[in-house]
Amino acid sequence: MPDHTRPPDKRATIYDVAAEADVSPSTVSRAFSRPSRVNSETAERIRRVAERLGYRTNPLARALTTSRTHMIALVIADITNPVYAEIVRGAQATAMNDEYTTLLIDAQESDRLERTAIERTMPTVDGIVLASSRISDSAIRMFAKQRPVVVLNRAIADVPCVVTDNPRGVRRAAEHLGELGHDHITYVAGPQASWPNGIRWRSLLEAGMELEIKVRQIGPFSPTIEGGERAAEELRSRPATAVLAFNDQMAIGLIRGLTRMGVDVPGDVSIVGFDNILAADIVTPGLTTVAAPLYAEGSAATRHLLSMIEGAPGHTGRPMVLPVRLVVRHSTAVRNLRPGRARPPGVRQRPTTTPAVHLS
């Protein structure tokens, strides 16, 4: 019979629900953890009772019987970096669709903090997505032996990985600058521990050789607007007509820093970023950038992780590669042969490159 003696301020338990629904506590447990093993009418009655009593399942308690918490961890390098917003949204939407909760961890660009947070979190989650991890390959492999792990924006042997087509994106940026008459490109480097930073520089070296464009690197700098502003100071002493920045934040910082110094963008310097964050379309001039499918990255990595949690083997061969596209805005223009001086209007016109061109 229903129990009406429970104090109103006491949290409902599985036993309260079982007594009210006239079933055993184990049936209530199965109704939430494995509903397919409970009669549909019984399961619906249990859910109605649970809702009326305000009962909520405890994922950690449920894990004692199911070995699942239905929680995953998403580790990002820096929560203040807007590039992670869409990655988080994609991951969370996919997780919620499978009734998983996403635990977000901000590593603050620190390999030490990242590793400590993962070690503390691992007992309470069913799997981990590492987005732009700063810890070593060996540490990631060690964690992957304990829980299902998928890595974003980094290629590691023996661990499932999802990456964007960095070489193609860099090649398209170099081609675009070459078409504008630039024969030198300066790469403004991001963190040394960043895998995309290394692959983008190597890809630019290869593109430069094939396109007969000279390239050089300055940095590393912090992958922030402030880091870009510091890079602008170095560019002033080592002038360039074309720049490819590690990411959009640094590119925006470059525009701000150079503009304060009286350098015209794109009149004197053309700048290309990477990622296509929201601010790239808001900054003046609008930033030409290599757009990465950020939402799709988070979704694809999480979908693969959930399949591994369910017992599917992880794809540990070649990484899953997602396509990129070049978005042409107003931070790039035909090379100015006389920097700092006004040019006829026709010279500043850009070639008829279609914005948001999808790369194959």
C-alpha cells in the first residue's frame, strides 16, 4: 500500500517508489537502468510514481549494480577559448541523445592540471573525450587502457582519434595568399605542446615548397588575443605581407596590435586565421580563416566513444578526418608592393574567390 508517512522534506528513495508502485526495488532499478527488461505498462507506472514522489536516480548508486554511471568526461584545453563552444555543444547534444551526462573539465592549458583532473574523474565516468590534450601520448595510452578514450585534434597510434584536415586547410590558405601575389608567408605559432600547431607548420612548409612561396615561423605565442598582440610587436621588427596564424584568436590579436601601430590590414599585411569562431565574422576587417567543423568534431568523437562504451571496438588505425573550408573575408588582399602608401582602388580588389568554399 502507498506510504503516506514519509516526511515532506525527506528525499524519495527507490523503496518509496517500489512501495507506491507495488513492485520490488529491483524492478524499479531495472525500469530506469534497463527498461527493455521491464513490462512497458509496469515501467510507465513506475515512472509516473517516481515523478509524483520527486524521485531521481543516483548515477553513482546505479553504477554499483550496472557498472555504468551514464556520465562521460569532456576535457578541453581552455574554457575561455571560444573554439571549444561548438565542440562542447556537439558533444553534449550527442551524449544527451543517448541519455548520458557530460562532465566538462577545463585543463587551463596545463598538462599537469589535465592529468590530475582525469585521474580524479576516471572512477566516476564511463569514458573520456580529450579535446586538444596537452598531456603526453604515453599518458593518454595509459588512460585508454582503463576507460574508453577518444582524442580530438590529435593523432595517436592505438587510440581512436578525430582530426580536421589541417594539411588541406593550410594548403588552401597558402594558395589563396599566393593568388593575391604574396611570395612570403609568416606562420605565427601557437603552443609547442599543441599537435595542430606542429602539423600546421609542417603543412605550410610542404605547401610553400610546392607553391614556391617562402615561409618562416615566429613564436610560440599563447593561443589568445593577447598572444596575437605580442606577435604583432615581433612582426613590426620582422615585417611580413602575409600571415597565417595558429588560430582565430591570435589572428584577431594581430589585427588589433598591428592596427594600433598604424599598420593597415589588409593594405599592408594580409592575415588568415584558423577555426572560424564567431568573432571572425564580427572583427573589423572580417577575418579570412580556415573553418573547422567544430560541432561535428564534438559530435563524432562522442558518438564513437558511446559506441565503445557499449562494447564496439575503437577504430585505432588512421584517424577520422573531417573536412575544412576556406572562408574569405576582408583581412586578405592583393599584395601591396609599397606598404604604408595609398594604392589605386583597383589594386586593392581581391580575386573572385567564392566565400565559404568547401574543400574536398
